[in-house]
Amino acid sequence: MKFSFFMMPVHDPSEHPTLAFERDIALIEYTDALDFDEFFIGEHHSGGWETMPAPEMALAKASARAHRIRLGTSVIDLPYHHPFHVAERMAFLDHLTRGRAILGVGPSNLVTDKKLFQIPPDQAHDMMAESVEIIVRLLESEAPIDYEGRYWSLRGMRLQLRSYQRPRLPLAIATSGSRLSLELAGKYGMILMSMAGKNLGKYPPHAEQWSTVEQIAAEHGAETSRENWRIATSVYLADTREEAWADVEEGILRETEYFWKIGVRPQYEAYPGQPLSEVTARSAAERRRWIIGTPEDAIAAIEALQEETGGFGGLLLTTHEWASPEKLRRSLELFARHVIPHFRGFTRGLHDEWHRIREHYDAGGIPINTEGRPSNLGLNEEWRSGRL
């Protein structure tokens, strides 16, 4: 299983933006060292809290300091850009990162951004779909292409610099489960980023989403697998549940007001029309299926998600600044030390070996020398004889 990040990012408007950006990029370097797999950054232009206008620029800077982790956009809002520019810039980023770039796309979910660019909400998904078709053709074609669509028209356009990865760099799409997003994911073999939350509204449950992607992929002769499916949620860990909640409760409430007032309130509601005054940090976590507690809690929650969905290829940890940078890093360290190895099987042999040693010791099988210490000679003889 892959373990990745979905950074919006979210910063309190009172903070110095330059320092916040440096902190974001430093986090990519830190997670690279902790053996995480991917880091995605979003694009936003309004609202005051989500402040990264050009994620590919931040990823390019991060790639100079983080040398292994894959770097993606989450997402580039396609209705705001000419598809040629998106394809060309991401192909360039793919070269700068030596083949680590992933193009994550979406229609834009931030209402204030749509108003800023005067994008009719009922057209955003169709604009995205048309743009994806053009981008894929540009990334895959060595010859100039023509395209006449509803939103874009191309005549004899080609990328002089195609992506480092061949036949093209991978694409990803973020979704709540809309049919169009699932169709695009299947048709083009895209990475699918699904929310873990309970409030999916009109969209199908998680267990049905990937089967739809597979069906569409088969219809188009595209290759896909559950390894391409990511489930996104927030995680904060500490040594105890009590400590974890004490660290983040205030920060969760601070951010909840922002998301509520920009139109994301249905994801927090226990019932339609619920007032913000009734929403608590714990009720928000319950509706959004955030994981707040210990590493053992995280393992149990991820395993429950795996069972519910039928299996997925990766967990996307959304980034928040609910606690101090030091505590947030400690949370990620706990996740890397205890959760990641559990799912990758790194510690299985170590646990088995220690279990054998304890069983043998409890049965009186490890010899003790006259000074009350285990006898290395006796232990070595036990190993050679196969009795241990």
C-alpha cells in the first residue's frame, strides 16, 4: 500500500504566507525522509486560507530537496487553464523531477474560485472532461493535433517536450464519486482520489466506486487496478488518544468554520441544515472519518476502510495545521514508524522472530549460565540443532 499526502494547503490568514510556503515545502522533504510515497499539492486562488496558486512551482522547488518521493498536483483546476499549458508545464516538471511527476486534475470545488473566473458551476465538469481528452492526446502524440470542442480549439499543436515518463506521465483525478470522474479514471487509467467521509450525498458508496472504474476501463481497453485507488482522510497520532485530541481539538474547530463558510458544510452535517454551533471537533472527525488517536487506532481504521471498500492501493493523508509544527512532525513520525511497516509487511518477520524467542524462553529453553546471564554458547548450540 502507498502512503501519500494531499495538501491544499490550509493556513490561517493571519500567518506570514512566505513562511507558510517554506513550511509546506520543508514538509515534503521531511516526508520523503520518512519513506512516504507521494505528495500532492492543490491549486486555489481565493478564500484566504488555501493559498497555493501554482502547485507545480512549489513541487519543482521541493524536488531539489526531496529526491525520492513522487510529486503531484491535487489538483490543477482545468477550467481555469488552456489544456496545452497544463500538458506542457507538467511535462517540464516531469523532466525536472526525473520522472516523478503526477498530473492530478479536477473541475475546481472552491465556489469562490469559480466566481473569480466566472465559470458556470454546471459547466465545470464538462470543461474538465474536454481538457483531459486534449491533455492526454498532447502527452501521447508525437505529431501535431487538431481539436474542435465546446470550450477549446487547437490547430496543429504539439508538445516539443514530451514527458520524461513514457508513454506519458500518470494522471490522477479527485472525486466525491461523480459518474464523470469515475468514467475519466477508467478511460484513461487514472489514479482515483476518493474522500473517506460518510456524507457522499447523491454519489455511490465507496464499495461501488472502483467497480465502476474497472467496468469503464474494460470498455475502453484501458489498464487499471486497485493499486490506482487512493482514499483521502486526515490523520493525527500521539502516544495516547487523550493526548491526540488535546492537541488538535481547537485547530479542528478553527478550520471547520472556514470549510463550512466556503460551501463544504454538507460534509460536516449530521443532518441537513444543522447549524455550525452544533458541530464539534469530534462530530466533524466522525462525519469526515478522520483518524485521531494512536498508531494502533490508525491501523484498525485503515483495515476497516480496506474491508469496506474491497481494497484500495493507497491512503492520502490530508494536511492540516491543527497543532504546532513540532507536534505535527511527531504525528507523522509515529505513522511512519508504526503504521507504514504494518501494511508493507516490513516488521512481520521481526515480530515472528521475537514471538519465537519469547515462547522458547517461557518454556525454559534458553540456558542460563552460573552468573545468571543467558549463555551465548548454549544459545548458539540451540540454533544449530534447530531446537530454537
